[in-house]
Amino acid sequence: MQSPQALTLSELQQFIEHPEQLANQPVEYQLAVANYSKAPRQLLEVLANSTNFQVAEAASMHVNLAGEAGEDWQEIAEAAMKTAPLGQNDRLVAELLKFAPVPEALVSEWMPGHRLIEGIENPYMAPRHRVKLLQRLALSPIIEERLKAAAHQDTPNATLEQLAGDLELPIRIAVKYHHNSPTKVIEQIEAQHEIAQNWETHPEELAVLANSTWSWIRLAVARNPYTPHETLAKLAQDSEEKIPLAIVRNLATPTEVLDLLLNHHNEAVSEAIAKHPNASEEALIKLFPRHQYHILQRSSLPISITIQIAQSGHSNDKLELIRDPNTPGSVIAELTDYPPEWKRYVAQHPNVLVSTLEQLTQDYDPSVRLAVFQNLQTPEYLKNQLLEDLFELNDYDLIENEELNDIGYDDIDIIVKLN
């Protein structure tokens, strides 16, 4: 077979009657035919179905098969570049963006935003490619990059309309004062935002606004305490992180919606749930290891949480439980490793169990036994037992005992008189 570089139309005559035989030729030869300007259509049809990507692409884009490209030839060429196995060399493309007319199709999705900014400032960048880079910047999660798109003179109107409802005020201001500002759209957005944050807005209207393409409006719906629960549940899946955070900071958000966000990757969301008055007991149990400090600040705690604290919490947290008059006796009973100076607090607790009081009546410290005696919940049989023990103390022992000094002389007088 002749070298592919020396192809002639006469040589291809052998394949015209049996085009399928061309598929048995080496890939290099098939490529030469696919790129040959006079290649017959019937041969190109065979090559367009080749399993080799390069052969199939070259044949399918051949003028004798695809026809002359019209005004959209640039889009066709860019689409071909995006699918072509060119390999990625972001470092080289990033350097070229500074000074060369690089097609946007060669800029990978992983290109950092500051490199895109260098590209839009490149005077040799074709306008259509600059517009596409600006559109990519407008979708960036980084405020500074979206702000660059909002302020650039070449940003297309559709992108400005998108940014007009951005969550960040500086971006909305940049769009508002852009030379090509979409004034009517901005007025529409501001009017809808007023409705979305109004507490008197009908729930059905809030549900409609929750579907807005502008994140600023969806945020206002998420913050509204009168937004329907099912609407909040839908917004909980929003890709804008500030919206789920606004939901868990909304004091009207119900337990079932809070539970939907329990596994959210944003730590600020789970922290807000730990503080929320409607957080479920199951949620608090799950969040306790990570947000113990905030959960302990709550006005009331589930028994399951207090038991966790009693069994494995910090000593200061355990002391708070002992001093809290609302702590159940079953939780107090779990506090078996408290230091001696805490025993009097336990003995005085209004919810302490009788079984716990029975243990404390055997304590060596007379101030603890006195606290048990003074507890209104102490049964008579324990008080009688304690009287026998306290009668054995003399005046000197009562006054010199450091723990008893904190009780007060009125209480000491009771025992002295009984002695």
C-alpha cells in the first residue's frame, strides 16, 4: 500500500465498490483518507463509524460528509476541541491566558478563578471567549470572582441579570451601577425580596418565591418565620450554603426540617441545630460530642443527654447537673464518681432518689449526713438513723469541721440541741 501522504483519487477507486474493506486498513491510512480533501462520501461514511475516535471525528467533520459549516462554525470547532483527547495541561494554558488568544474550550473546569481573571484582562482574548470566562466567574463560589464578573464592562446582560439577585450586597451594587445595568430586572428582584421577607405574605406566595432563580429571594423565604414547613424542607436542599443555614437559624423551623439538615457538611449548620429550641432529642444526642458546649447552654436537657454527661462528661458539667434542681434523680444516681465536696449538693438535691440518700447516710463526713437529714425528701427511718449518728458529735467537732462551717450556725444549733 502506498504511503498515506501520497494519496490520490485513483488509489481510492479500489475501495469505492467495497467501502467496508477500508475498515481493515491501518489507522494511519484511515486517517489519511479521512483528511483527504477529495475523499468520496461513501468512504467517509464508513470511516465515520470507526471505533477509533480520531478517524471517526475527522471523517464526520469532512466537508464532503458534513457539508460546509455556516455561521456557527466557531461553535462547531469549540465543541470538537472540548471532546478531543487533547490531554490536560492547565499550567501551560494558565500561562498562555496572560498574553495569547486561547480558546475558552481549552480552559479546564479546574482552572483557578484568578487565572480566569488574567484571561479576561488579556487584550488578545477573543470577545466571545472573554464572555465565556466571565460567565464562569459569575458561577464561582468565591465572592471576589463573582464581583469581578459583575463589574466587568464586557459581561453579557444575561449574566448581569443572574448576578442582580446574588446573596452578596457588593455584587448586587456592582450590577446596579454597571453601565449596562438591567434596571427593570433589578426592580423586579427588589420587589420580590420585599414580599419574601414580609411576615404577612401568603404561604402560597412564599412557596412560589422559594423557586426563584435568585438566591437573595430564596434566602428571604428561608428566613421568614411564616414560610410553610414543606417549603423550608425543599429549601433545605438548596446548593447555596447560606440558605440551609438561614433555615436552622429560623426559630420557627420545625423539628422534622431540622433533622433533614443534621448531616449537612457545614459545621455552622449543625451548631445552629444544637442551639435551636425545636431540635429533637435524637439530634441533640448525635450532636453532643461535637457541640457539647452549646447544648449545655440550653434551658432544659433531655434525660438521655444528662445521663451522657453524668457518665462521661466534664467534671464542671457534672457539677452543673448536681446544682440544677431540674436534674432527675435517676441522673443524679449516675454521678457516682463525684469528689467528696460535691456530696452535700447531692444530698440536698430535691429529686435525689431514696437509694442515693441511703448511700449518703453512711458517709464519713458529718456535713453530708446533716444535708441528708435536712432534705425534705428523706424518709423518717433515715432521719432517725441519722439522729443517732449526729448525737455522737460534740460541739467542738461540729464547729471545727470545715465542711460544716459552710452550712451555717442555725443548722449546727439543731444538732447541738438534739445532742
